[in-house]
Amino acid sequence: MNIYSTFIVTNQRRTMSIRASLMLVLAIMTSVITYHSCSMQGQLEPPSSITAQDITPHIQELADDKYLGRMPFGLGDPMAVSYIVNQCKALDLKPANNGSFTQSVPMVEITSSIAEPMEIKTPTGNRTYQFGQDYVIQCQKTVSSIKINEAPLVFCGFGIKDDMISWDDYAGIDMRGKVAVVMVNDPGFGSEREDFFKGNTMTYYGRWTYKYEEADRQGLAGLLIIHEKHAAGYPWFVVQSSWTGAQLGLEKESVEQGADFKGWIHLDMAKDLFAACNLDLSQMMKDARTPGFKPVDMSATISTALNNTIKRDKSDNVLAYLEGSEHPDEFILYSAHWDHIGVGAPVDGDSIYNGALDNASGTATVLAIAKNLVDQKNRPKRSILFAFVTAEEQGLLGSEYLSLNPVVPNDQIVANINIDGCNPNGQMKDFQIVGIGHSDMDQIAEEELAKQNRYVLPDQEPEKGYFFRSDHFNFAKVGIPALFGEGGYDHVEHGIEYGKAKKDEYTAKNYHAPSDEYDAATWDMGGVVQDAQLYYNVGWRLANSTEWPQWKATSEFRRPTNLKD
Ligand SMILES: [Zn+2]
């Protein structure tokens, strides 16, 4: 019995929401109809209608230099927003935010600087560490400064606490006012046991964002994550460059109750610190993987201070919908982020990061899907919500805001189909589902793929946690099952080697680079259209059924993880 199945039996009944109970009844009632009534399905078969002409002009437009890389708050921001709003109006879609096509997303940019360097009192003397080289920390609160004065340090394993998995790295200790030192990833990583957490597949408990959220729930003074290259999936310089300088976040009250500082320490600093505390780091790291682990007081205290520079600004989500003919209060949510990373360091004389693939292509695909839905003679039975969200590149902020400030109740959203980057390399025989295994959306996608004579390729890098790195993740967190795919590798004409080489070439040359531009000579729109049709078919099927895709019992999203109870 794995650590998930133990609590499912005991907890599912206790936590099952009214919606879940209703859905279970519905699922039982409709499973026969939905899965065995072929004639009904045949009748609803969507015409294959999406063409490259529906998609390409939007990519060309949004990836044009005049949009300056569609940076939120930049000059390209209002241009991109008004282009998308005008497209929605032209399609006769309805505004989804109380009569408005836009939803203003308030954001705050905080730049923390060290006012007093980190000093740690240990049983063997005082240790001082260097910002950047040994550690990086920031304050996410909108306060002008914070000061930590001799807060006790506690080693808290992986920083995971969830009753649903009977795991508590903060057990038996009041952590308020203390600083937790935790490990990156989750106990399953490196365990060689697929049934323990998810083995090397990263669960959400392994992501730093989860550990930051739990730090706030625990009321910590501070959180320090020990960086390990393999467990994190990236080297120290990524930590250094990503967590220093200005940090953009949502303006929200809950942050004000959170930890004063959060950050990372280098593995070498951790070794030095634990040795100074007469603690065996490698043994403690082993203990942290054992069920029943208890936090360890390190007999040390930490002092530091930070100053903050704060700027505020707003960007917009674009939200439109097509009303369903029979169940207008139930929604299929298509999402794509319109933003990219703006103007930056020039490469080969080009400083505009156009983001043609990332994510003009996804935005264009959702617009094409909307057009083809509108063009149908018969309206879909359920409503379709189209969300073109902002500030994905800055930390999935537009989708987070929408998930926390929904324009329709989240529990009336049947499923999310998120598109972040299309496949410009031509038609594929396969389709990669990122984060496969979370929900019934896998099965639905598989059945629709089969109709295209395609097969499912599982997540190729499950240890890197890509499922947590695009907008669908925020919808998953509030309980909405999501499909997030990534083209494929198995090229219809040229095979797997070719498809993989093309993909690697994009990652190496064009990902988040000024050369992510539309090029009619090198883009083969066959694959973009093929995937657009798939997303259309999945949405069409759900929009005309009574299916409520469910989370799998082993998914950490089978109920909202951000319940503040
Ligand atoms: Zn993207």
C-alpha cells in the first residue's frame, strides 16, 4: 500500500465536497450513456475545420516587433490586449467579466536588498555567509523592511505537511517565529520506489512554490531551501539569477501574513552550517525520507535584515465566452498566456524577444478554436470560456489571479485545456501529455488522439515538474482537471530522430531568445493545425457531454491544495 492509497480510503469520504458527491452520482448515471452510446457520439462529431489560415495571421501579428515582446506593463501590453479584445468582439463572443472583456490584474514588484548580512550563532561559534554566493533570500511582503533577530533554526525535512498523505515535516513543533531549513524535491526522489510519493516524478510537494506556500501557512519567520542540483533540476546559478533583483508577484493580502523571508542556501553552506551545529547532514537527509520523520532543532539562531523597494502596476487578462445552448452555467475553459518577456539583451543585433511560439502561437490557436466554435451551426451545449492571461512568464500571475478571482465559479468549470507553445515542426504521430496521470483528461485526450491516428507519449521529463510550470497549474490547484500537451516527437514523414532534433534545436536556439520569431519558410503549420484540431475536439466533446472529468486518486490535486482552513 503506498502513501497515497492509505489516506484515500479514510479521507475521501471526509473531504468529499458536495460537487464531488454530485459528480460521482452523475458519473455513475452517465457513464453508460457517455461511453457506450456511439450513435450519440457520432452525431456530435465536430467537422474538421481549423486551417492554418485561422491561426497564422494572429501569430504574425502578435509576434511582430511593434509589440515589443508583449511585456506586461510595457508598451506592447495594451496593444496585445486590445488586439485580442477586438478579435473576441469580431467573433461576437460575450465579455466574461461583468460586461468587460478585460480583468485587471494588480501586481507588485519587490526588490529586496540586504541591510544586514546573514549571521548564524551555532554551538561552535558564529558563522557569516555571503549573499549570492552562499544564499539568496527575499521578502515577499509589501513592507519597507524586515529584521530577524536570533530566530531559532529548525531542520524540517522536505517542508511538507498534508494530512491527506499523512505526512508532516513540521510535526509537534510551533514554528511561528522560527526559520525552517528544508530540502528541495520530495521524499520519493531517488527512492527508486514508484509508489513512494511518485518516485522520481516530481509531485507538487517537491516544487519550491509549494514549500513557500507551506512556510506561510506555518507562520515561519523564514524558510531556507537547501539547493541540490539533481533534486532541483537546475544548477545554483539559476537560483542566483532567478531569485535576485526585482520579483513580480500578485498584490494580495494573504502575503502580508506570510514568512518574512524565503530563499535558498548553497549545498556547501548547508554542509558548513550543519557541521558547525554538530549535525550529520547526510544522515538527516536520509531520516527526512522516512515516514514519521520529526523536525530537528539545530541549536542555532539566525539574524539578518532586508530592505524593500516596492513598485505597483497592472496588466490585463482578456476573458470572453460563448454561451452554451443547454448548460450555459457549465464551462470548458481554454487558456493561453498572451505575454512574453519583452525587450532584453541583444542577440545577433536583435533585442526584441518576440515569443512567436511562446506564446503567440497558443493565443492564436485559442482564437482559431473560438472562431471555429462560433462558426458551428449548432452551439455547444455547455459554455466555452476563453482566457488569454497575462504575466505567465513572471510566475503564472494572470492565471493565478483568475483562479483566485474567478469570473464564473471554479466548480462550474468542467475542465481546462491550456495551450503554451505549439508544434511548428509538422504533423506528428504522437502527442506528449505533460503531467500524465493526474486526471481523466488523459483518457479523453487519448481517445481523441486515436481518432487522429495518434498515440499518447507520456511526460518525457516527469522529474522536472513541467506540469507546475504553466497556467493550467493554477486551475488545477483550485480543482479544475486540466489537459496540458506538448506536440510530439514522432514526425509523420521523418520519424522520431527528426522530431526530437527539431525540438531540441528550438530549445537550444530559440527558447526565450529574440529568435523565437514566426518564419513562413521554416514553420510547418501542419502540426499546429493538427494540435489545434485535437484541442478543439477535446473541448467540443466535453462541451456536448455531461462528463465531469475527475482527478485520479493518486493526484495531489484531487482536491484544492490551497484551502485555507
Ligand atoms: Zn509560455
